[in-house]
Amino acid sequence: MQVEIWSDVVCPFCYIGKRKLEAALEQLPQRDRVEVVWRSFQLGPDTRTDPARNAIQNLAEKKGWTLEFTQQAVADVSNRAKAVGLTLNYEQTKVANTFDAHRLAHYAASRGKGDEFEEALFRAYFVDGQNVGDHATLTSLASGIGLPEDETREVLSTGRFADDVRRDLQTAAQFGINAVPCFVLDRKYAVSGAQDSAVLLQALQRALSESAPPAQAPVTQAADDAVCDVDGRCD
């Protein structure tokens, strides 16, 4: 079974959702039957990389919120992250366009290191305060998981894998995915949001128990705490 995760590097709930999926997979006896594939999504496709600004400032401006309200909202998210063992350093984050990070994630996946690189990207942005829109930073992250530095530089300088990113974005639009993370199971079911690991485990078990071929119809975005099939029925 294939689990596709539409995600963005700068989405805290995607990082939290990654941990919750990992917890669900640890409880799944058929773990060896599950392939995890990361798909690209951009929360801010028009974002300009600006290492002088952090996510709190960016979110306040984007939403029209006061800094005080934004800081409280961010604190709430940080508390949710702590529940799954993550410490998010919002003050150190650097505003970045994630298109090139997604390109390099596709390259990493082509070398069998997709999940490793996604983890490196999340940690770089949310924990270490690195600029994930900077090519030197991305090259260092790729090198850190064992990808060849010369080939990584070539990917970044030539625009390779850009079509793969755009294809993911188009597929997300076709499926009606407008928020992330979104976990799509064998193109049959979708679980939207950083749901509890028990919800993800139930969805995984359900999908594995069914042997029907993957559906090609658009996937329905799942409501909170729900698993939806392609016809829109939710449990």
C-alpha cells in the first residue's frame, strides 16, 4: 500500500503529522507492506525568501493579526508539537520559498532517501533556524544524509525535478487538497490534518484490508477526525 503525504516544509502540522504517522506505523503489523511517498505542497507559493524575518512576523502580516495574538497561536502549536516530542523554535525560523526544497526532496526520493530528507528539512526550519530557501543550506542538508554534493548542486542549479513539484501541486488541486498535511492511502482514502495516531492507524488498517485497485477519482478532503473515501462518505 502506498501512503502519499502532501506536505510543506514550513508547515508545523506536517512535522507533527509525520511523528503521528510514524507512531501509527509502529503499531501496524503489516508495516512492511506500506510505502511512504512525500508529495509537494506550497502554503505560500509567492513567498519571497527573507532570512531577516521569521514565521511569527510573516504569519501576523499574512493573517492581519497582532504580534501578541500570533505569538499565542504559535505557542499553542508549539505545545501540540511537544506532545509528540518536538521542540519548535519559531523565533529562529527564517521566511523562505520552499519550491527548491521540494525539488531537492524529489531528488532525494529518487535516491531512496525521501523520508530522511523531509526530516532534515523540517528540523532545519523548525529546530535549527536554517534558511531552507538557500541553495548552500539545502546542499549541506542533502550532503548530511549522504547525497553527492556535486549532483545536489547540479539539481539546484538546473531546475531539475521542477516538473515533479508542479505535478504534485496539480494533483493536489485535482484531488481538492487545500490544506496539509493530507495523507492519501492508495488513492482511495484521505486523512486530513495532523490527526491522532489512532485515527491514522485505523485508516491504514482499513485500506490494507481492502484489495480493490486504487481509485482514480479525486480524493475527498477529510473532515476533522474523519476518514473519507473517494465518494465522500466519512466514518
